[in-house]
Amino acid sequence: MEKVHHIEMMWELDTINIKKYNITLSTIIDLIEEGSTVSLLFNDVTYINSTGIWYLIDWNNRVNEKWSKIIIVWINKQLLETLKIVWIDQDFEFYSTIEVLNKAFNTKS
């Protein structure tokens, strides 16, 4: 059974709010074992700007260095379209719900 670390993201991922997530995610990235998965729960995210996108790319690059991955759960259509426009949607796996994620990874929250 694969270890999945869930991080609940909320509100707007912009210059002001992203800094608190960076502290949490940087700590998790430093501590995760090779082959781990970090799931970002986007069910309450309403907006992402270029700073938020830059941090997503940075976190993903750092996680990939550990042969691990970031996945995104519950992203709304508008945010997914934003990631597609800047061509980074290809760098992540997306799951519609936590239940679908758990079934795919054979885990329980």
C-alpha cells in the first residue's frame, strides 16, 4: 500500500496565501521517503495566479527529485483550464474525488 500525504489547499493560491502552503509543503517534501505521493486537495481553491503556478512547478520539481509525485484532487474546471493554458497540466495526475484517489492507490484517508 502506497503512502499518500494529503494537503488541503484553500481559497486563492496567490502571492499572499501561497507562502503558508510553501512552509508546509517544503517541510513535507524534505521529510517524505522516495516513492511517496503528495495529494493537493483543491476542493476549496477558487483562484491561482502566476505565483501559485510557479510554486506548483517548484514543488513538483522538488518532489520528482525524490522519485515521488504530486497529484491534484477536486480541481475545478476553471483552474484545470488555467493549468492547461500554461502547459503544466501534463506534469500532474488529477482525481475527481478523494474516494477515486483512494481506490486508485488502494489507501484509506
